[in-house]
Amino acid sequence: MNIQFKKGVLELCVLSLLSRRDYYGYELVGAVDEDLEIAEGSVYPLLKRLKDESYVETYLVESSGGPPRKYYRLSEKGRFRQVALIEEWRSFSEAVHRITEAKQ
């Protein structure tokens, strides 16, 4: 899949996964990677930005097999952002569909 397509929807995908439940970083990478085949390093800078912009919150949970895991959860502001991105995505994808499926 085109890397630029992936970059364009990564934020929406991460916020959508976090709207369902909390994830720790590596687990979130795996969840996205199941469908989009992304590099692990592409999610962590996004998570930092989402935290800096208050779209996600973090908390630590002790791990039996190593150091504590940092979990991410969607904030209320993040829920509004996710809804807005879904609306933008639908509008954008419908426009692309109209263009690509237009009869000559």
C-alpha cells in the first residue's frame, strides 16, 4: 500500500482503536499493523504528538515480564478529534471515489 496513504490515515486509525479500549504502545502498533503493515517507528512519534495536543492520556501499569507499560487512552478532546477526522475521511473518500469512478 502507498506509504503516503498510510501516513494520511494513521492518526485516524490510532484514535479509532483507542476509542474502543486502552492500548500500550507496542500492542497498538500491532493492532494497526494487522491491516496497514506499518513500521513500529511510525506510531510512537504520533502518540507523542497526540499526547502533547491532549488527544490522549497515558498511565503506567506494572508488567510481570519487565518494566511498567505505558498505556494510552483517548481523552474527551481526542474523542471529538476522532469524530471530526471520520467526517473528513468520509467526505474525502467519497470525493476520490466520484473522481476515480467517473464515466468518461
